[in-house]
Amino acid sequence: MTSMTLAWMAALLRHRAQAGDDVRGENPGWAGGMARAAALGAALCALLFFALASKAGAVTPGPIWMITSVSQPTRLAHGERSGQQHYLVTATNNVGASTNGAAITISDRLPVGLELDAAAAVSGQDDAGNSVKCSGRSTVTCIDAENVARLQPGQVLVMTAPVRVAPKAPAEVTNRVSVSGGGAPRASSREATKISSAPARYGFEHVDGWATEPNGMPDTQAGSRPWGLTTTFDLTTHLTSSGNLAPVGSARDVSVAIPPGVIGNPSVVPRCNAQQLASSTSPCPTDSQVGVVAVLFADAPLPVHEAVYDMVPPPGMPAQLGFHILTTSVYIDTSVRTGGNYGLDATLRNLPQSLQLAGSTLTLWGIPGDPSHDTERCRTLFTGACSKPTPYKGAVEPFVTLPTACLGPQKTIFRSNSWQKSGRVQSGSFVSHDNHGHPVGITGCGRLPFAPALTAKPTVTRADSPAGISVDLRLPDLNSPKGLAEAQLKDATVTLPRGMSLSPPAAEGRKACSEAQIGLVDASKPTCPASSVIGSVDIKTPLLAHPLTGGVYLAAQGRNPFGSLLAIYLAAHSDGVQVKLAGHVVPNRKTGQLTTTFADNPQLPFTDLRLSLSGGPRAALAMPDSCRTYVTKSSLSPWSGTKAQSPSARFRVSAACVSGFKPSFRADARKTAAGAFTAFSVSFSRGDQDQFFSGLSVKLPVGLLAKLAGVKLCNDRELAAAAAASGRVERAHPACPSSARVGYAETASGPGPSPLRLPGNVYLTGR
């Protein structure tokens, strides 16, 4: 073991000793509490695992460098000569293949106003424990040329360059670093540094992230399964009164909002349970590993590496990740942003206060079973690579899929508070970008398949009768590791056949669900009245172990997101995921034909969505009155922006066909004395098998006259107002004057044995 490795281990042990715990565990020389800090710090990075990047030109598959630099402490101060102010430069073999054993060179061109601090030496080390020779002044160079290790994907080479700030240094400077050699193309980056004696606040100093192809280049292909999704961040640090480097504060809670459309499918690998995660004798199944994490501490030059597993989530949670370091298990909980853009949130709560976390990098594997991950497939990586490759044994399926919408650069936002100031939440963000830092989004949406299928089946085949209907929308589950994902559904419009209309008896005793009760903009469960339920919904998704199930609710007239006469809500839930959608229902004013639209649906995959409206005497729909084949039409648009598809479905009405027209008629005078004033009533009726009335007229018998004197007319303006108002408004506030009322009417409307009966008034008009 080299002297540099001993120094690193000593730093780890020193950190643990400061925390006041014993040093013990499976690996002698490891500090249990230090490992616990590493695990929890790593979890912070795990929250960011779904950041995106973009694509550059094609290169030959091989190792790919990524290099970053961070000032420690976060703000460099004038006059500090302790040797503790430095740049930590980290070169990572990002993806692809191992380096080839050739010499590796890291260079740091220090900003104007900064120079090397003679109080400390420049040092370098790789993940294999090899010390690296360093030299230079304004440009510092470390060359790994002796016994060069072949760095596996995820392994690093680091350089620590102590610096001193000149008296006239500007308030902000830029550090430029580069790496070359090892068989990988040269890479470089630049980072801004603040020069100030004012203390830094707790928060995130730097965040970044990218998705990579198997050849190591950035991946932006819509619906692709990247080789890996990597994120990295650094926390703000400061020098304590004793001159030690430490984080500004101890992280308490961290929550990260991942861009919508980035999908993780936990069902494609075996899951590890809590007992296995904590066990050294019966550990997690090897195939349940879905990535790796590396954690950097303020007093150690090299990160600690660990495996990340797909966990059995607790009840009410869609998915959970976890990893174990010595005696501590760490869990990353997930939730879906119901009422927002339905992206994923990942959350850690109540982290230990003794952390000395300085930064972290996590990579989740797009396809965990890919053989290129075999060198990292083991329980304890420590230096970033396993002792021997471990093949994947199960079916190879994608775990991570990029969005199927090409909507421009996507932002990842994360928030955190510290134990010292738990009421002050700090945030940071970054947008997807290319390898030059230019913002860029997902591309290639035109390559995505979109092949929806539709079926529609009413609950009865009897003409002119109350009916429910089951509309079933299906999308293929393209889960091949070699292909692209199916584009996700954005807008869905379904038009029922002409002749299939609303059934008036459905309104009897029916209540509506208000916008507050459905709660479209929050994650709460609906509190709609039971009498507003008109059907059910069932959604199958490959992401959850159980289907999402729930109800279809009648929305309040005029007081819905569309301000329309008719609207419905869907609400379904399962495994902690709540989906709530609003559908706009538009009846044709002349034919009554119904068209329903759900727009801007969540960017979540499903294989089967079944919406069923209940049948029975109070069913929402009425069947057509003719016996023939009817067609339900649709227009379905994907998030990819490609051409909308129009699958259709047929059903046949074959029983109780309308065959004729034999209405009944009755007229009656309440008094029969000659010359007396009397009430007079008429009634018309038809059976379900009779054709509809197209018009009504009554010719009174000779001698039966109406006295019009003293009766006012309901004029055209008042009639138009009555026609435009809802039934509830007209009944409460009639448009025609009471002096024009000459009687009342009752209408029984709708098919089946229980038609809807509605009262009304009869007015004298000038027509």
C-alpha cells in the first residue's frame, strides 16, 4: 500500500474518530461511522440520477474522460496560508472501456490572481492507490506514468493543488483543467470560484449530469436506454476554527425533482429486501444491482464506491433504491408529482448530523444486464471495481428510458436544508446540455413507434336502452434492450357513434364532483360524493406491480377546468401513485353525438387503459335506436409530436330494434260543465321500440277556447335567454314573466323503465 493510500485511509479514520464512534466492521481499517456517512452522502447524489445531456459526434468505442474541479473551501480567502485552500481536480473514466495502461496527464491552469501555496505540496492519486508525480506553478500537471492502472468505468484519478490568493485577485476567477491519455480523447472543463472572506452558506456548490451511450458519448435519443445516467454534485465547504476542511452545514432533508418523462422500471430486475441489504451472509441478489455510487469527503482525496440495489418498496411507495455500507442501510424513496407534470421526486429525510460529505457521483445503468457492467457488479467496490467480472444471470431488460418528448432542455431541480438551519431550504438546478455546456434537449422523436389500438364494447346490444360502455386503449410494451421505447400518449379524443347519446335517467339523484373535491392540482385522494361516480378506470403500467384503479366522476356543470356543460374526471391509484385527469365532453347540439378529449396526459407508459361507464337503468348512455354496426372513432397523439393515429372500434346493435311508430295520446278537461272555465291537459307517450317524436301539434275540439285577454307574451329576447340558460338556472329564475305563464308541463325522457321526469312551465308567446 502506498503512502498516499495510507494518508487517505488515515483521513477516513480521523473523520470517524471525530464523530466519536468505534472503528469496526467487516473490513479492518474501515470506520463504521465513516462508511455510514459515505452511504448517506451517496444517497444525496442518487436523488439526481435522472439528469440528461446531449449527443456529440460519433467516436470509436473506448474510455471517455470527464473532468471537474472544485475549490475547497468553496470561497477562497485572501491571506490564508494554512495550506488548506486547494483545488480538487477529479478525472473520471466516465463510461465505455477501461483505460489502456498508457500514461495519463491531468493539468490545472490556475486563474490569474492565484498561485501555488508553498505551505503544502501538490499531490495526485488514482483509484488503484498509485501515487502520481506532480509539478508546475501557474499550470500544475500530474502525470500517471509509472505502474499505470487500467481504470475501469467509474474509477478516478485525482489531483489536489494547494493555492494562495494574491492581494489583488478579482472577486471571481475561473479555473481551467484538462485530462488526456489512457487511450481516451482529451477532455477539459472550467469552473468559477468566488474570492471572499465572507463565509459560504450551506448549499450546493456545483451540480451536473449526463446520459451516455455505450461508446461513452452523450445520449439524447428520445426513448433510448442509455448505457448510464450519471450525476455529480459538490456541497459548499469551509475551514473550521481549527483549520480543518468541513461542509458548511449538515444536510437534513434532500428532495430532487427529476424531469418528466424520464422513466425507471424497477420490475425488470430482482428486488432486494431490507434483510438482504443488511446481511453479510445472505446479501442482495447480484442481479438486483442497478448502479454504483461514489462519495467524496472533505478530508479524503479519493471517493468511496458502493453498489446500488433495486429494493422491495414499503407499502404505498412506487419504487425504492438502497445500498449498504458496513452496518448502515440507506434508502432512497420515490414519489410521483401528482397534480404537476407527473415527474419523479426522490427524497431523503433526517440525515445524520455528523456527515462530512463534500460531493458525490452516481451512475444508474440503463440496462443492468449489459455485460459492460460486469466489472462493477459486486457488493463492495471500495476502489470502484470488483475483484472479478460477474455476469448477469436474468433476462436482460432496460431499467431506465429517456423521455419520448422533444421539448427542449430539461431542468433537474433539487432542494435541501441543513440541521443547523432546517427552516431555510437551499436549491440548485441544471439543464441538459452538450459536451460544450450548451443547453440541448431530447432529439430524434421521429424515430419512435406509436401504434395504439382501441376497442369499445357497450354493456348491452339492445336498441334504445340504457347502456354503459367499456373503452379500452392499448399500447405495446416495447421492452427490448436494443430498440427504442413506444412514444407515450399525449392527447386522446374518442367520439362515440352517432345515435349513442346521454341517457336522461342517469341524472336522477346524481351529484357532481367539484374542482376542490377532485383536487387536480394536488396529490390528495378525491373526496367526490359517491353519487358522482359514473364508472371505473383501470390502468396497467409496466412500472408498477399492480394496476392503477379508480373511478370516473361527473364534473360540475360550468365549474370545471373547461367551464363547460359536461366534463368528467378520472382518478386512479396504486402503490403510492395517484393519477387524476380531466376530460372535456362535447355533445353535438343537433345529433347529441359525444366527443371526449383528455389532453396533455402524463408522460408515463401504460399498456392498457380501460375506462368503463356503468350500465343499468341509470346508465350514463343510451344506445342507438337502429339495429346495425356502429363505429367508435379516435384521434390519439403522441408526445413525440409524430402523426396522430386514428384507431376505431365497431360494435353491433342487434336486439329490440325500433320497428315503427305507435305513440299514445290523451286529452282531458278537468270540468265538463258547459261554458265553464277549466284546466285542460294533453299527454303524448312512446315506447322504447318506437321512433322518436319529430314534432307535436294539438287541434282543440270546436268550442273549446282559450281566453288570452290579460295574458302577456314571452318575447323573443326572453325566449332566447331561456334557451341559453341551464335547466337549474331557468327553473330558479325563469326568463319569461310569470304573467305569461299559462300552465305547466312534465317531461319523461330517456330509455328504460325509469325515465327522467322534469317539471317545467308553459308560456304564451307571439310565435
